[in-house]
Amino acid sequence: QVCLDARRRTSGDSRRPRQAPRAMSWADVEIAVQAVGRGEMVIVVDSSDRKDEGALVFCADQATAERMAFAIRHSAGIVYVAGDEERFEHFGLHPATQASTARFGTKAYLSTTYLPGSSSGLSAADRATTARALCNRSNRPDFFSKTGHMFPVASDPGGVLQRQGHTEAAYDLCRLA
């Protein structure tokens, strides 16, 4: 499974009052899984003692130009593609660095754009095409640029039970949906 997330810091957002974080119940997770399965977007928020960000999450195979434009416009503008290492390697994508110094251990891969049918790769339509292309294992590695405008991040194989990150939350939600 491949899932998209677009992130935005929550602590500096003065448009909404700051509320104390609350733990999600299993019912909330089940509702989120059902919503993602119906093609809806959900927001995953981590704790204020971690990154204090929210991620807009939806399944990559349901990416459209409209959804991607919404994600770009209502986030920091960078859209990540969460997936597993084997999938990214299958498409000829490799870790962005051999020795990551990322504070939270994010496994970032080379950015990419799906080349067939894309223009610059920057438009919402091109990014949606790239997201959907990463769901199709029949695509060849030479179909993907190295570098591009979509940012793959590999989920920990144990999901959120092993690493409590947005990547794992997005990946788990789409896998369960």
C-alpha cells in the first residue's frame, strides 16, 4: 500500500485555539480506517512533545488533481508518499542518504516524478499521477525520475506499534483500509 501525507505544524497556527492533546481510542482509529477506505482524507496529529504536526492522509491510489491541490494548498506544500522500502526499491528509488541524521529517524528516499504523461512534475495533476503510479508494480524503474516533486518516506515494518510517526500512521491507515 502507498499513502500520501501533507504536513503542517500545529503549534504556530494562531487561527485555532490550542487544545490539550487527547489519546485516540480504538473507535477513532476504526472510524479513520473506514473514512480512508471510502476515499476521504483524515488528519493525523502527533503529540506536542514530538513534532507537533498534523498530516493530511489519503490513499495514493485515490489521488486526483483536486485532492492533491487541496493537500498542497492546505499544508506546507510538500507531499510525502508513505510506503515500504521494498516498493520504493522496486521502482529504482533509494534512500536519500546512507547515514540519516533526521531527528525522528525518518527514512526519506530520493524524490521522484512519474515521467510518462507528466510535464514538469510540479502540478497537482502530475503529483497525483506520480502517487497513483507508485501503486502499480508493473511500472518500471525508468518511468520514475530521480529526483522529482514527490517525496517517498519508508514506513517501519512494524508500523505505529514500532515507530509512532506520521509515515507509519499513514501507511497503517491505508493498509488497514
